Amino acid sequence: MSAWPGDAPLIRLLGDCRIGSAGRLLYRKGWALLAYLAIERPRVHRRSRIAAMLWPDLPHAAALTNLRQVLADLNRAIVAAAGEGVLLIDRETVRLCPDASQGLFDIDLLEPGAPVAAMRPQGWLEDAGELLEGVVLEQCDEFNEWLPGARTWTMQRLLKALERAREAAAADGSLDVAVNLARRQVMLDPWDEAQQRSLMRLYARRGEPDLALDCYRVLERGLEQELAVEPQMATRTLAMEIAQRHAHAAPLRGYGRTRPLHAAAQGRALRA
């Protein structure tokens, strides 16, 4: 079974984790195990090693018992959503079937070859977030060493997927979708000024220059407070151009002002 093309992913690990339309797991470590198996999909994993990774403080037999319970719950949820043959379990090993599981996960739809149609209809990309968002496993050192790298890997792909979907939406005139995707990019990576400029352009194209300039003001203030730097020249120039094209636009610096700035004053505001 595949979620391509045109369906939202059946299994979501980015942001609010779920399986199917509302599938939940009984055990928090079930999500950790599922993400690990999905990222490390080509490998066959020994159950004894997985048990030691997720329950390092328990005796081996007790850890294996816990793993058996987690696997039973995880398999139940996956079978209900996607059918048999996705999660492969035997007495010694566990893994995801590479063929049967391909396209079921949101992380599968982040790859460049994934159809853009699979990203947009249900808007799942608009609220995708960090891998295993909010999941914390205490005293699981091996898993906690693995997780940051996996989160970086998936975040890089998520941002690229958002960019591809945003560009496709803008190209076919779906400006509301494009704006939502661009806003998600900016929320996930607020210091990427190329994405900030894309959102500003989309707001201006949609006839909302005030919102475009709001983006600039928030960015400018954040950079000053957090990094003690100014926006890039390209970003400042774009803000100037938007302000000059729309005489009714709000001033570029300072909240609470409502009087429009003339072009000369706009230039002084950007240089201040």
C-alpha cells in the first residue's frame, strides 16, 4: 500500500505523531521505536539490541518483555491503518519492510522524487514539525545520541519539501496555499532570509504589503535582539521596494505607528 499519489501520509512522525486518521499508541517508546525503524529502514534490527537501547536500566529479560508489549501495540496500529506485511517481526529481529512501508510515512514524502500532489491536498505539510516532537526518553543514552542527527536529517528534507510545494503552489496561482507553506518555513527556520523574502513577495503578490512589511519588522527586531545583526541587504532592499510600491504601507520600523512614510522617510527608516 502506498500513500502516493494524492493522499496524506498514513503514518506521521513529524510534529504530532499518529497512525492513520486518529491512530495512537499505548506506549511513548512505541513512537521512538517506529521512528528509529523508519529512519534506519534498510537494516534488520536484533530485538535484544533494541531492548537494550530503549530500556538500558532494566534486566535483559524485563527489557525484552517490554519490547514485546510495545511491538504488539505498534503492529496492531499499523495493521489497522495499512494492512499486514509492513512491520516484520520474528523471534530474533524486527524491521520495516522497505517495499510495503514505502510511501506510508510523512518522511517518505520529503524526498525530491515525491509527487508534489502528495504534499498539498490535505495540507499536512503546513503543520509538519520536528521528528518525534515532544517525545523525550530519559536515561536512554544511545537513543538520545541518535535522535538529534535524525532530527537534523528530517528537518533539512522538510524545509526543502516545503520549498518545492510552495513554489509549485505559487506557480499555479494557489497563493493562499503558498503563503501557508512559506509561513511554515519561516516558523521552522526564522533566520533563513531567503525564505523570509519569499514570504514577503507572496504577501505583496496577494495584495497584502502591510503583512510583507510586518515580516520585515519581526525579522529585523529578532536579528537585532538575538544575533545583534541587521537583515541582509537583499532583504532590506525588498522591504524598501514593497514600501515604495504601496504608499499606504505601514512604516518599516516601530509598532503602533499608522502614518504612512514617504519614500525618503522609508529610506531613512531602513538605514536607521
